[in-house]
Amino acid sequence: MASQPEFDAIVIGAGISGLYMLYRLREMGMTVRGVEASDQVGGVWNWNRYPGARVDSESETYAYFFSRELLENFDWSERFAAQPEVLSYINKAADVMDVRKDYTFNARVTAATWDDDAATWTVSFEGDRPDMTCRFLVSALGPLSAPQYPNIPGRDTFKGLTLHTGLWPRDPGGFGPAPLDFEGKRVGVIGTGSSGVQVIQEMSKVAGDLTVFQRSPNWCTPLGNGPITADEMQEIKANYDDMIGFLDTTLAGFSHIFRDQNTLEATPEERRALWEELYKGPGFSLWLGNFKDVLFDKEANDLVSEFVADKIRERVSDPETADKLIPKDHGYGTKRVPLETKYFECYNQDNVHLIDVKADPITRITETGIETESGKFDLDVIIFATGFDAIVGSWNRIDIRGRDGVSLKDSFDEGMSTYLGMQVADFPNFFMLVGPQNGATFCNIPRCSALMIDWLDGLMRTALEQGTQVIEPTSEAQADYTRLCQKLLSRTLIGSTNSWFTGINTNLGREGRDALVWIGGNPMYRDLCTRIRENGYEGFLFDGAPLAEEP
Ligand code: NA7
């Protein structure tokens, strides 16, 4: 017998997707509470305040589109906004939605437990905060919110300043980083993913001496940033409808669309001309505006990889250093492509040194710095740009127990399987946003998560209209969807590359690739969701049965 919980719904997380989800649930007439570990909104943009942090999506596309008020009243200052501007935008959006009053801040969720008799979730918190209960539990945890440190002996012994890009100290009362002084300091950065590349660029300008500890190089390409003038902003505002329509046609909600041509159908001269243009183009032009087979066909991928390798050789003066900066273990675009501004040129500066820690592994961290097998580096600051326990880590940090006490982590460990990346069988009324296998995870997140939340809005409204207490997926629908995720991923070169997209996390000893992302793109995901809705939310059970009639 279902009993009355404290709230109709609880949303965990006050990042981009959580805020919008809460707003939609409230508009639906539900009693809803948001809970957030931090003392403020912003999610990933609140935690990752390191110098150099910025979006790789064109700023005006990295936004909510549901509110004309917001579209009209926010002016972006740069083509690719820096973290403080993105955080100020999210704060403005929170004002427009008026959602802060519905949040409990400083509330880190440690556990969530389903009670099948009462048909409610009980949510528990760190410290002595009392539990809360709800009918529907939405986890908007962020795919990159569980920072990880490498397992290097002696990490806690370092007497200098230790920082992690994902847990950067903040400017009290402001939107940016704490005013730390790196001028003239000896700085070491471990990690050369997107965060490492961004922070290295900034540190190279101020550090007396910067040592980069690189395990794997990445295929970084230019960001193409610059200011947005007042006239340009007016033009952007005048064309919002066209832009939104266009974004919905692209693979991942970015402003780039693959060519309708295969690489080898173009002559070498045509290929070169296109790649030169795309390399100079903004953001993910080269990644997502390329020939349509570059992420599928090894021969095509080798050609574009060689083009980017030549660019690195042109930009780095010392051939040996250039060679260390060229990836050998994966092709261009098969992992997340970091975007950069004069990143490679940093290595031409006398104050910047590159250590290849695959050839010369870090052995330990000491009171004074980092030691490798063949060297000793005295440092004032160590920056860990070592990423996250991506996607699954955000959920695994919480002890989530479904029907009969079954653990979500155990279910993930057995092999990722979800329905639409939204629900998992045996976890009734539990929803995930931008998590494993979700259409918004390999995507321009604000754009794609809003589309998904709008769709979930329809599902929840239908449930409310029917007086449904329990929504859950069927095991069959979940297995079919998971097979589709696996099939789509296996067709791409991304699927055969070790990265956080495929669930490899060597730091955590996680081996063996798994389909953690939906790679089919936004239009296919949206069409699938539309078809499911039109078929009476096919694959979902409402109080244990398919929906009685067409919604
Ligand atoms: P990433 O992309 O996961 O990068 C982490 C980096 O840290 C990567 O270069 C790792 O090398 C490196 N790493 C991790 N552990 C170690 C150890 N033990 N020794 C040396 N180097 C290590 O995280 P980011 O924060 O840069 O970016 C995450 C996402 O945020 C990004 O994709 C964007 O979507 C935004 P590895 O490649 O594992 O050899």
C-alpha cells in the first residue's frame, strides 16, 4: 500500500539539468525538493573553477532555450565562455526559474532506499541531516562529478599546495577561482585531458617553472575563441529560433554537422583544404564537421590523424617534444578532443617542461615534489588534472538500493544496462539525467538534457493523470535498448578505444570496455523517445502494467 511521502519528487543536484528538472516538476504541480552537496547552484561549473576552465560549445548554444526572458537578457562576452561567465549564467537562470527556494544546500546524499510497500524513496545525507522521503527520485548528479586522484604513494606528504581541477578553491562570494598566486612558482601538473590542457595554458603564463607530467597525449585542436561584440550578440539573439532548429539536426547538439561525403571520395587536395578550414574553425569543427566516416573508418581516421600530427610538428619547435605530444594509441576524435589556445606553443617556452610518465613513471610524491624513475622535481604546487570516475562514479558514490535491497552499483558492475539511460529495472520511480547510456551524455549537455527533461515531463504528467504510483522499465525493453547502445558503439572507432566513454578507468583498476554512452546522436535518440511516447510509453510499466490507453 502506497503511503504519502514528504515530497512528490526529490531532485539530487543543482547543476544545469537538475535545476531545469526541478522547475518542470514544480510547474507540473508536484511538491518537489532539490538537494545539493554544495552551498550553491552550478554543478560542474561551481566545482571546476580552475584558471582556464571554459566551455567547448559555442557559448550561445550552451544554454536553456525554454525561456525567452533568459535568451533576451543574457549577453555572452566570448565565443567560448570562461567558467565564471557560465556560472553567472546558471545563477541568472536559477533566478528566472526561481528554484533556489526549493533547494536544500549543503546536503550531500549518501544513500537512497526504495520501499516497495510504501512505494517511496528514502534519501539519506551526510552528517546528521534527517532523511527525506519522496515518490519520485531524480538523480541529476553530473557525469563528471566524482574527481579522482591517482594512486601515487606519498600524495598526502607533499608540503606545498595541492589542487585538483575538479575541486578548485573558489573566490568567496564570486563566480571564479580563489585568488591564488602562481607567479614565479614551481608548478607541476599531472594529467593532459581537457582540464589539464586548459590549466597548463594558463599556468605557462605565470609559473616560474611548469612541469607537465603526461601519461597519454591527446589530439588537441584550436578552440578559435574571441570576443562577441554587442552587434554580434544582437544578431545571435535575432536568430535564436533558426539556431535552435539547426542544433536539433546535428549529431550532438553542437553547431557542427558532418559532411555528406566520405574521406576517400575527396581528392587529397580537397581533403587538405577542408581540414585546413576546419582546423581554423571554431570549437569542434574538425571533430564533428568532418567527413562522415572519420569516426568509423580506420583508413579515413589515419589520414585525419596524420593531418593533426603534422600540425603539432609545425607548432612545437623541438621534434622530440612534438613526438611526445602526438598520440600513438588512438586515432583522432576517438576520445574526447580537448580544445586549446596556444597549448602546443607552451612547450616552446623555456619555463615549460614535458615529462612522459609512460617512459619515466612517477614513483612517489614527497614532501618537496614529485619523483619519477629517473628524476626528482621540486615543486611549490601540484595540480591534479586527473579527471573523474566518469559517469558511473557519480552514481556509485551513493548507496542506491532498489527492490529487495538490490544495489545500483552492483547492477552497473555486472555490465551497464539501462532503459534510455533514464531508468533501470528494479529501481522503480528512480530516474537518471545525463548518466550512463543517456542521450544527453555524449552531447552539448544543456541542449540535450533539456530535450530529455521535456520528454520526461510528458511521461510524468501521464503518470500523474493516470494516478500511477510506480513507473519502471521492463527488463526486455532495457535489454533491447542496451543491445542497441552496444551495437551503435561497436560500429565506431570510439567503441574500440579505451576512454571514459567506454568505461575504462585504469586508476580504479576498471578494465574491459562497456557501453557507457549512447553514441547514436541526438536526432536518433529523440526519434526513439518520440516513438516510445507515441506507442504509449512502450517499455515502461505504470503500476506494473503497460499504459492502458494512448496518452
Ligand atoms: P580526463 O579527460 O579523464 O583526463 C585525465 C588526465 O589525467 C588524463 O590525461 C590521464 O591520463 C591523466 N591521469 C590520470 N591518472 C594519472 C596518473 N596516475 N598518472 C598520470 N596521469 C594520469 O579528465 P579531464 O578533467 O581533463 O576532462 C574530463 C572531461 O571534462 C572532459 O572530457 C570534458 O568533457 C570536460 P590517461 O589518458 O588516463 O593516460
